[in-house]
Amino acid sequence: MSDPTRLGLAEARAALRTKSLSAVELAKAHLSAIEKARGLNAYVVECPEKALAMARESDARLGRGEARPLEGLPIGVKDLYATEGVHTQACSHILDGFRPKYESTVTSQLWRDGAVMLGKLNMDEFAMGSSNETSFYGPVASPWLPPNRDAEWARAALSGDKKGLLVPGGSSGGSASAVAAHLCLAATASDTGGSIRQPAAFTGTVGIKPTYGRCSRWGMVAFASSLDQAGPIARSVRDCAIMLGSMAGYDPRDATSHDAPVPDYEAAVGKSIRGMKIGIPREYRIDGMPAEIENLWERGIAWLRAAGAEIVDISLPHTKTALPAYYIVAPAEASSNLARYDGVRYGLRAPGKDIREMYENTRRAGFGAEVRRRVLIGTYVLSAGYYDAYYVRAQKIRTLIKRDFEQAYASGIDAILTPATPSAAFGIGEKTSADPIEMYLNDIFTVTVNMAGLPGVAVPGGLSGDGLPLGLQIIGRPFDEETLFSIAEVIEQAAGRTALPQPWWT
Ligand code: GLN
């Protein structure tokens, strides 16, 4: 086989089963692609020995005809997931040297199903960010070339400070970049306010944030526990469905995990959507929305209509309050979750003359600027004098947002179609100005979904005028990921799979 990294996950699965390819060959091809792509900075840790050992076990099982669902398929893991004995730092300095003694539920289910672990993927520190620029390990470059730049310019930028190259989105930027650059067949990611869907949209890949509770959060480094959810990024809708089938499931170790069997998500891919009702929320037509995002949305509507769906206007009146409320709830939970990083139990310790000074020195040295900002905001909105004015208010808004969706679904719609992001990818260094709100606005179409705990998928819907990927988002009813896969497949078929960039970075 010429270059097995060009295969999709489902195609590689078939090639392994017919023995036209071995798991070791497939792992080696990926490991060598990863090595040549180090400039992108998508991986923070490579695990060649582990990968080859797992691939050999897969080959043995394939030889005995005992193939498991993901047998021999190499994947990358976001640095947020605890992986036994392997660097797990959520790309923060404060977890310096942390090697967990346990494996997260989601990753252990992937290995149970025969997947091969390639390494740990870069991300925004503690998953706080929309561009993968807050990582302690430096920014990740998108494999997409910036408009009007050639490969030679980009290679030079890659070995420098990467300014002007495109961001892959965040916080799962390493996952999205690695998937788009064919450095893994699929990757785990996580989504608190858009961190699976926005990077997928920016890189021409597919990402699904399942319903809150669908995947176990056990062994995932916590950001905002009531919003965090695991999910995959892959190069096709089918590949995402296959991944989610292994990642999802009840886990008694996560009290918020949903106790219900995991449906056959792959069977939903290719199902007709004829007769489905798709809602178009009028409040998502935000002021100043670029014409090409408007056009993308119109295209999506036309594709679904052509596939036999009925398009209905709906109203989600509290949409515009979601972003400010999210940026109170998420930092509040983060400030509480991050209190555990005190230099005592794990990771970094910066000594001081007494314990208090040790705490302060450790946290000062260990947290980056964005994380510090969130801890400050969170502590402020939870403090005695402001709790009611900010935190309680934001929680009330959250209830109203949830109610908006419930009312829309009660009117009989099956899903909702919106753009995934308000723009195509921007440049590294372009939005890291003094005003963090500019970055936060990236989440305008995605945070409502986390606030309501609903499933949402981002799927490529074509290219911008500058030739960059744009994504559509489909939002579903609770625990109805299957409908999302059916609708997303219709869009993928209509839009055509995005032709991902050819390697210029080697
Ligand atoms: N960009 C959002 C934030 O910074 C969402 C991040 C995420 O989903 N993890 O909070």
C-alpha cells in the first residue's frame, strides 16, 4: 500500500481485516509522519514503543481472527486524558512530570477495543482557549496554509515563532491539526464550550460533542465539570461514529455518566433524513455575520431540504446571554477544580519559606496567563459579596437557555442547524491582544450547547473565499447522537469531503 496514513479510519479497518495491511505497518507509517511533522507541534509526546507493542498485539489478534472494533487503528490522545505511566499535563506547567497511575475510562475503552496509542496531543492549557495558543508547549500550527502564502514561507514560519500561520482552533488544537495532517486516524478531544467543534470547523474535519453524560469524565483533567464532555475528531462522519461507539458508555466512577446502552452509531450513518424537521434559530443570525458564513448556512439548509427534511424557523430567545453566562459558570467551576494544584500532591513545586508561600510560588510559576485570568474571575464571582449577582444569575440564565431548547424540541423538531463558528481560522498571534473577549467570541455558536448539555456535531460545509474550511453545526436532542450522524452524513455527501492539505511541512 502506497501511504496508509491517507486512509480513513473505516478504510484502514477494512484493510487490516483483509490483511492487505498490518497494524505494525500502519503504526510505523503514522510514527514516521509524526516525526516529519514535528514543526506543527501537534504532539507533545510521541509513544513509538507503546504504539508498536500495541500494534503487534493487534496483528496477533487479527491473525487469530479475533479482531476487536478498533483493532490496530492508530489514534492520538489529547493531553487532558490520564494515560497510565505517560505524560498527562493538560499542557500546563503546573502538572510538570505528572505520570498517572491510572488510565481514563475513555482511553481504556479505546485500548480495550484494540486501538493503538500514538502519543499525547497538544491543547490549550487546561482546555482554556480557542486557538491552542495558551499551551505551555507552545502554539500548534494548522496544516492549512494561510491565504496567499506558499509552502516555502510556511516552512520558514514553522521553524520560527509560527506567527502568521493559521491556528487549528482550540482547545483541542493538537487533535484537530493531527487529524487534518494525517498524523493519526482519529483523536480524542474534549468540549467545554466548543473545543471539539470549533477546531474541527477550522481544520476541515468532523468533531462531535456528545450529550453531557454520554462519555465518562473519569480520568479527564477537569476544567468545568458541569460542561466538560469527551468526544472524537476524525476525517469523516463515519469515522467519528466508530470512535464514539468505543468512547461512550456508562461508568459507575462518574456520577454524572448516563446509564444506558451505547447505540450502534455507525448504523445511523447513511440513514435517510426524509421527513425530519430541522430548526433554524433566528437568534443565530448575529450582527455583522460575514456573508460567507451566511452563505454556508444557506447551503446547508438547501442540502437538508434536498434530502427531504423540512426546514422550520425556530426561536431560542436567550441565545445572546449564553456567552456571558458561560464565561461566569466555566471560570467559577475552573477556579474550584484548579484549587487542587497546590504543589503538595502532584506536579510542580516551587519552594517557599512556609506552606503559604510555597502555594503562591507554585501557582504563580505553574499557571499561564489565561488560566490565571479564569481563576481570578471564578474566585471573584463565587466570593460572598458577588455570588448572587454573578454566579447565581448565570445559573438562572443557564436554566433559561436549556428551556429554550426544550421548547424548540417540544414543537417537534428533530435537530437544529447553525454555523459552527463565526469565521474561518485566523492567524497565530492575531487575537492574543489585550482584549480576551475577541477570543471568547469564537464560542458564540457552540457554548449554548454545553450550557444545555446537548449533543452537537461540526461537519465541513465547504471553503471560504480564501479557500479555508468552514463548518456547520447540528445540535440534537439529549442522547440522540444517532440523528446527528445521519444529518451530518447528508451534509458530508453534499459538500463532499474536504480535500485536506498535502504535506508541505516535512
Ligand atoms: N474556548 C472556550 C474556553 O476557552 C471553550 C473551551 C473548551 O471547550 N474547552 O473556555
